[in-house]
Amino acid sequence: MEHIYQDAWIIPFIPLPIPIAIGLGLLLFPTTTKRIRRIWAFFSVLLLSIIMIFSVILSIKQIDGNPIYQYVWSWTINNDFSLDFGNFIDPLTSIMLILITTVGIMVLIYSDNYMSHDQGYLRFFAYMSFFNASMLGLVTSSNLIQIYIFWELVGMCSYLLIGFWFTRPLAANACQKAFVTNRVGDFSLFLGILGLYWITGSFEFRDFFEIAKNLIDNNGYNSFFLTLCTSLLFVGAVAKSAQFPLHVWLPDAMEGPTPISALIHAATMVAAGIFLVARLFPLFTVIPYIMNIIALVGIITLLLGATLALAQRDIKRSLAYSTMSQLGYIMLALGMGSYRAALFHLITHAYSKALLFLGSGSIIHSMESVVGYSPDKSQNMALMGGLTKYAPITKTSFLLGTLSLCGIPPLACFWSKDEIINDSWLYSPIFATIACLTAGLTAFYMFRMYLLTFEGHLNINCKNYSAKKNNGLYSISIWGKMGSKVIQNNYFVSTMNNYEKITLKAKQIDDNGISNMMRPFITINKIFDNTKTFMYPYESDNTMLFPLFVLVIFTFFIGYIGILPFDQGRIHFDILSKWLIPSINFLHSDYNNSFDWYEFLINALFSVSIAYFGIFIALFLYGPAYSYFQNFNLINFFIKKGPHRILWDKIINRVYNWSYNRGYIDIFYAKILIAGIRGLADFTYFFDKKVIEGIVNGIGVISFFVAESTKYVGGGRISSYLFFYLFYVAVFLVICLN
């Protein structure tokens, strides 16, 4: 099996033929390329499936006991400088490879239907394949320079995918915001890499780990400079993984297509920062204070993300803040030194959050068929409700993803998140308390999202009319369902003040060559000649439901890799711990394979109870119980009208405004940073225009007037010139002698 490791260098190059072929096809044979566009999706899935099989084999070999493998070749050789490129295969690499490929395959299958109507279908798959290639290259890199190259390629692909619908002003602004914010982190990362090379003289992981450790043991280094370099590296990870204070780009990045959010903003790209910290973990563990900084940033991020998700109305932005909060859990675990728990939660969160994002895409897909629902309205949870009747499969999958993220056993995130909380009690009781409270907030806002979307009643209030349904209605798909069904129900539609009895009929029209599937439409035949389109939400097609089904299976069972026993002689491991043994040995860390189930269950009971309390509050405020208790106001029962009630209302309003306005952080950046930079630019422009150019122009004007006035002095007489010359000499001598 040695050849498998030696051939691993080809992994990043396997997806590259897709964007190259699409680009050449659109350039040379545009009509044919567009006509066979579905073939490119098939080949994208096929090539990524090959990489997935490759990754699974590598992981099995590592679980069986194969050591870490590194294969390099020289790229640049000089007397004082040598740069090698290669691939580095260890458990962290194999975990990331499996996450990228499995989630990527599901997203590509999902996108084939989700983007089937879009004119940029081919461009979308070209971007996705290039992103997958860049991400695969990043996680298999053997040195920091190689990581930085692919780091920038991942950022470029993120910019292109966030701004995929670049004609929308919000999407154009979002990709620019993501680009600028990540430039801060990327520049910091570049400075940190150069600083580490200055200290160690190498970019290779193994080299500078050993050199840095020797320097620290022998006090042969400047502690401040080494701490500064590692902090700069961490800032790069903070920007990429949307940690505080460089998290502001992630919610706006939801302007891209939903499959993009599921892939790069839930399972892969935002995990790149986590990957970098995990890859440099041996270095961070020996640097004073840096681990505390990582843990502090993690705890702030997980609490901030949870509070900002409380009052969001956009379903994707609420999930984005949830992603930010869960990545904070992972960063907290790394800062505490819980390497295994961090990677465990990285795995479980990736599948659960991908399920939730794809489920939200199915919801948005459905709501865009409703009359009057523009793209911005189709993501507004305040305008949803009652979708259980129209999208039961999506509802079930979304509910399971929600329960997993809330940490409800036995779903995946319960095992990993509670392990982090369990470790945090040993690290800091304050951090552990915040982590437990955040678990309750997570349960609250996730069930708020679920209840607002699926429970209650669908209330369609359009600008010109509203509709009320008498008996059931066939779910209509604007994106294309095979076949049609004639609907004979009668509806009464209110148009301003006139009631007109109308008949709804299903009518099939094609998709203008974009798709061969038929679109059933319901037309409202009015007394007048004009016709309005009227549709209800629907369940997604099978090609969109299949990835949801697969991710549900992962959400159910992937958590068991951290608890199922794996016996090796007399030593008992769980599967994940056995998988991570090479990395643990590489980290020079003593891993205690004994697991205290009693302590875990006690702490889990506490955190799960808090999660159930958050679910109860969400049910009380947004669920069916709200209408029952509406006449019996619990707040009025405990807090009577008066000063205490006024104070309570102020607190609630402050919390809501804090969350809805994103903690005022974007406003702070706009008022202080952006306005300050623009003010400095205006001052610099004024100084350059008025002062610098004023001096230059002033000298020119003075020279002009002096020359102009001097020309009238000359009369052509030599005696006059001699007189003025002697006069100036005399004045000069008088001044000098005095």
C-alpha cells in the first residue's frame, strides 16, 4: 500500500479537468457545451467520488496502524534557500479529505437540480470543481508556503462563489466584504510565515516544529517575536473560520447560492482556519499564552454567534451565526488542548450543518414558488410557516439536523459537543458555564428557526390579492416536476374590493430550452384579459432529497465513531482515538484512552437539560402552545405592571436589538474603521492637493512673476546692467559684513 501514499500527490489535480474542459468548451464550442451541460455535473461527481474512495483507503490504512507519511520533491534550490513541494498524509489530512469529498458529492448532486434553472449552471460547476481542487491541495500540503498558495486559491473561489449572482448589489457587496476581511487574515498569515522562516530557516512542518522546540528548550529565541509570529498565524485562521472579530463577512456571504453555503461555509472553507490551527498545534502548545488566546477567542465567538442568531429573520444568516458559534466550540477545544474533541466536533458539525443548509435551500426553493415571494422574502422566516404539510421530507431532515445541533442524544453533535463541555470544566469553570449556557441558546434559536418555518399555518398575503384554500392542494413545483395534475378546486380570490370566483387549472409549459422537464403552472383566469400566476409551496425533487437522506444517515451514526470500541490487544480505544494515534504520537502527547462514562453522563445531563430548557422556551414563544397561553401571559403573572415590568421590557428590547443589529459590530466597523480610513484618505488627498501641489505650483507661479517682472527691467544698455549688478553686490556685502 506504499504506492497509495506515493500517489496521493495527484489528489488535488483530479477535479481540475472539469473547470478546464468547461472553460475551453465555452470558448470553442459554446452551443454544444451548453447543450450537454448535465454531463459536466456527472463527471464532477464521478471525479470527486474517486477521491473519496482514495481518502477512505488512506483512512483505513491509518486506522490499521500506518504511520504519518510525507513525500516531497524540490522546486527551488539555492545556496541559502530550498523550497520543497509535496504531500503530507496524517489523520488530520484524511479526516479533512473525507469531509470535503463526502459533503462535496452531496452538494454537487443537490446543485444539479437546484441550479438547473440558472443560466450560470456551467460557471457554477466550474467554480465548485476548482474550489474542491484548491481545498484538497490545502489539506494535503506539506509546508506553509504550499498551504498559503492554496489558501489564496480557496479565498479566490470563495469570492467568485459568494458573488456568483454578481448582478445583485447585495451579492456584489458581500463578496467584496468577504474578500477585504480575509485580506486582513491572509496578510497576517503571510507575515507569520515569513517570521517563522526567519526563526527556523524552514517552511516544513516537521522541521520548524523540532527547531522551534529546541530553541524554546535552550532559550535560544526571542520569546516576544516568536509569540508575535504565532499570533499572526492565528489571525489568519481567525479570518478564514469567521472568529471574532473578523467574523463579519460570514453572514453576508449567504448571498451566494445555498449549495455554496452548505459546502464552503459549513463544512470546508470555514474549516480551513480550524485545520490550520490543528496543523500547527504542536507549535502553539509550546508557545506561552497563545493557547490561552485561542481559547479566549473561541469562547467569545461561540457566545457571540449564539446571541446574534437569536433574532435573525433570514434563515441562512441564522444558520451562518450558528456556524460561527459551533466553530467557536472547536476553537475553544483546541485552545484547551483537547485535540481529539475538536476534530470530533469538526466531523459531526460538518454533516449536521450541511444537512441544515441543504434543508434551508429546499425551503427557499419551495417558497420562491409562492406568489409575491421575491428572493429576499423567500428566506425570511417571518413570512413562512406551515410548511410541514407541503414539504414533509424536508421538515423531517431539518428537524433531525436541528436536534443534532442542539446536542440531543443520540444524534451526532451530542457526543462531540458534550465532550468539549466536559473538558472545559477541567480547564475553566467560567468557560464551562458559558459553553453550557450557549448550548441552551443554541437549542432556543435552532428550534425558533424550525417552528417559524414548519409549524403553524401558511399565510400568503400578497400585494394585490390573498388566497384561501378549501380542500387540499397539489404541491406545485416551479423548478420542474414530472407530470401534472388537473386541480378542480374552486378558490375565492380577493382583489381589492371585488370577489371573483375563479377556476384553477394546471398548465404545462417548457423551460425555454433550459430544462426538458415540464413546469406545472396554475393560472388565475380573471374577467379581464390579464392573467396572474398563483402557486403553493412544494416538496423538492428526488435529486435534492437524496443528499438530505444521506446526510441524515451521517447525522445519526457519525457520532458513534467517538464511542464505539476498537480493541487492539489489551488496549481499548474508540474508533476515532485509534484513528488519531499517529497524530497524537506526532504531537508528543500522552493520550489517556480510559473514558469516565459516569463523569461524562453527569455533565451531559446538565448540558442536555439546559438544551431542553431552551427548546421549551422556543416552543412556548413560537410553537403551538403560544396561542393557548396567549390569554394567560406568563410574564404578566410573574412581573406586574410597574417599574419592574418597564425594566424587563427594556432588557428584552435591548437583547432583541443587539441580536437583530448583529451586536452593532458592523455599525462600529462602518463608523470607526471605514469612516476613519475614508477620513484619512480625504485628509491625505487634501494635503497632497493643497499643500504638496500648492508648494510646487507656488514656486512655479513665483518664478513666472519674477521672470515676467524682470524682463521689463532690461533695456539693452550695458551700463544699466553694470549699475544693477554693482548695486546688488554692494547690498550683499553690506548684509554679509553686518
